[in-house]
Amino acid sequence: MTNAKTDASTDGKPQGAEGQKPEDVTISQGLGKLFEAEEALTDEQTDAMAEKARAAAKDSQAERDDKNAQIASSTDK
């Protein structure tokens, strides 16, 4: 078994620009990419993305709260 990486994906999963599979990317590499992307975004784009993330987090919390309420009401019977 070799550790050589090729551009062709053998398992059908997409590969990054450098030919790496997502599961082969290190945390440091991922953080580096995030910092590069952050530098390319305007303040308005960053704010818009942050607002989307906040809205998604609120939606997720509301769904979890609803599910927990349903579970609680079904066990109260």
C-alpha cells in the first residue's frame, strides 16, 4: 500500500484543488484555507454569511426544541 496521491478519485468522492480527498485534509490546512477565503471577502459578505449562520443556528435550535417538546409530551401521557 502506498501513500501516493493522484488526481483521480478511486472512491467517487470529490477531491480538492490540490488533488486531496476531503478526509485527507488536515485541520491546519483547512484553517489556512478559511483564512485565505476570509481575506478575499468584503466586510459586507462576511456580515451576510455570519447572519445566515446565525439564522441557521436559530432554526436548528427551534427544531431541536420542538422535537424535545414532542418527546416530553409523549412521555407525559
